[in-house]
Amino acid sequence: MDKMEKRNCKRCEEEFEIGKFSNKYNKLCRDCTREYHRTYRKERSQREPEFKEYIDRQRRFYMRKRLIVTKEKLLSEFGGRCKKCDIADYRVLQLDHINGGGGKSRKNGEFKSTRQFFKEVLSDPGKFQKYQILCANCNWIKRIENGEIRRLEKGEIKSSTTWKEWCKIQGWEYGWGN
Ligand SMILES: [Zn+2]
Ligand SMILES: [Zn+2]
């Protein structure tokens, strides 16, 4: 096959190398093919609710799949274990901003999506200085101990407050009696 062989796209009429077509016989260039399918999906899902449901389900599936793959790539890059307790179960591992503030910058809309954020971390050459992997438990404990979670004020109680902490806040003597 001649690599420099060219053909005109039937839709945009531009000339492209054969490699720009998804296969030898496709009459539309890659962009036009994508556009064609996009329009087809849009028009058909307006007519058929079942098709729309199918398309939406498929989109959610691929979004979720891409997020999982990116997260697993990221976790394995960081050794795939909690830095504190060594647990290696990916279901509980989280990316932790070593100096805190990770949640804040994400809430400001600095990153488009969790996956986008993970991808930016992956391509950051200083990532091992800024981030680490912690399990959900160790992450929670770290946030409490570092005061990354808003400090409790008098009269405030949360499910994560210990009775000892609560007594201290109230100025009571710590004990089990009511
Ligand atoms: Zn085209
Ligand atoms: Zn841990």
C-alpha cells in the first residue's frame, strides 16, 4: 500500500492521506465520520427514548471506565499502597495532597473533572513531592490531626468527634458517667 496515497473526503471535500480515513474504504475523513455518528446519535435519540437511554448508559460506562483506568494508572505510579498503613486495596486508596488544600483548589473549578485532575497529576514532574497515596482511613485521620477539617467550635458535634474531644470542648471532666 502506498503510504502517500490521497483521497478526497466525500463530506468536507478536503484531500487527506489514506491514513486520515478510519479504513481504506471509508469515504469520510476521521473528523467527518465522528461528526456523522454524532449527528446520527443525536437525531435518533430525539426520536427514540430507548435509544437515548442506551446512548446515555454507554456514555456513562465509558466515562466511568476512563476514570477507573486513569485512577489505576495513577495509583500504580505511586506504588499502589497507602503510605501510612501499606494497604493495597485500590477500592480504598486515595490521592492525598501532602500539604493539604487539594479539595479547595478543585472546588474553585481549577480542574474540569476528577479524571482531568488525575491526568494533570500524572504529567506533573513534581508529583511525588506534592502528592501521596493514603487509604480513606489514614486520609481521614490526617485531615483531622492537621486541622484540614474545619475546627470544631463550642456547641458543635459531629459523628467523627470523640467523646473525649467533646468533653474537652465543653470543659467537662472526661468520663463515662452521665
Ligand atoms: Zn471530511
Ligand atoms: Zn492507610
